[in-house]
Amino acid sequence: MSEIADLIIANGKIITMDDGNPQVEAVAIKDGRILAAGIWNEISKLAGSKTRHFDAQGRTVMPGINESHIHIFGGSAELDHLSLFKMQGFETIKNAI
């Protein structure tokens, strides 16, 4: 039995970043990961009764990476009156801020 997608996105310019198949008609997603990407007739077979469908309405859809972090030195250097130089430990830094 094939897997059932949680979400299918179709009807857009779906960019895959795969040189062999750079743009597809639809993409199926399960548990936050790409299950399959390709033509609508094949991807639609991965739909179940609880699969959500998203109509991209001709818009571009592409994979993304969400990443967030802080460079403590850069963040502190931008502040006019705060130096974290030689400070150690979370509580010490927290109190200084």
C-alpha cells in the first residue's frame, strides 16, 4: 500500500531544485517531508480522505529552509552601551542585558 499524503500542492509553478526534473505539476507532502513530486495524475493517487489540497493559483512554489540563530558578538557590537567581553554564563549575560 502506498503512503497517503497529508497535503498536496498543485496548480502552480512548483520548483524542485532537481536538475533532472526542475518543475512539476504537483507535490505531495507527508509528516512535513516531500513524499513525491511529479505530474498531477500520479500525485493525485496519493490523496486520502484526510489529505488537504492547496491550490497554488499559478504562483511559484519552491522548497525553503527556515533557520534562525544569533551571532552574540554581532548583536552586542550593535548596541551602544553593552559589552559582553569577558562575561561568562547565562545568568551573567542575562543580567547585563
